[in-house]
Amino acid sequence: MAEPEAIQQLHRTHAAALWGYVMRLTGDRAQAEDIVQETLLRAWRHDVSDDARGSARAWLFTVARNLVVDDARSARHRHEAPTDDLPERPDPDRIERLFDSLVVTDALRSIGDDHRDVVVKAYFGRLTTAEIAAELGIPTGTVKSRLHYGLHALRLALEERGVTR
């Protein structure tokens, strides 16, 4: 591995030209930055520096070109395409909700009318027992009783349809 000072010198001397070269090859800023970074990392690992053995610049440009070619040949490059369109937002499963509502509707139909009216007004209409009593013209105690037995009957009807807690 190269000395930190040697890599810093390589970066100062060659990074801008290397980035421009890779940018011309790829046309993508982010990809060019990634390839330059990987090239300099490889130079550090292989102890490449400007010395009497030859120019590090030629080595850097060759490695960068090879990285561009490798990336273009990769499966990721062949199967991914950049887009400005965001994917659809995940939406809760509509079919599951539809199925649940059909099962609940069927179960509600199987209980008595008096019980069903009270359960529907309480849970779907969000009415209080006093409001239901006033609307139906019955005592609140009767509403509470019908609600209790209606929910019990609804629970049994749902269990018969395979709905578990």
C-alpha cells in the first residue's frame, strides 16, 4: 500500500484529468466519481506513484477505462435503466380489503335485523348508545343489550366464515 502522501499527490496531479476522461466515457457524473474513486483506491492498494518506473497517469487511465468497460458489461448495467419517474407508491392490498368487507357484509346479513341495525349504527355510523336509542326510539338499555348480543352473533358468524382473532 502506498504512503498517504503519495496518494494525495496522485490525487492532486491526476484526479481532475482522470475525472474528465471518465466523464467523457460515461456521461454520468455520479458514475464518473465512483470510477475515479475506485481507480485511486486501486492505485493506493498497488502502491502506484509517479516515479522512475513510469507514469502513474497511464496506469490510472487504463484502470479507469477497464472499470468503465467492466461496468458497461455488468448485469446491473444491462438490467437497470435510469428514470426520472418514481415508482408507484405501495398501496395496501385493495383486494384483501375488498374480500374482508365482503366477508363482514355476509356475516352481518346472517344476524337478526334488530341486532344488525344497532351494530351498524354503533360501529359504522359511530353513534353512541344514547344516539342510537333516540334514533330507533328504544331505551338505551335495549341498545346495549342488542349491541352485546349482536356482536356475539357477529363474532360467531365470522368464525363460521374462517375469520379468526
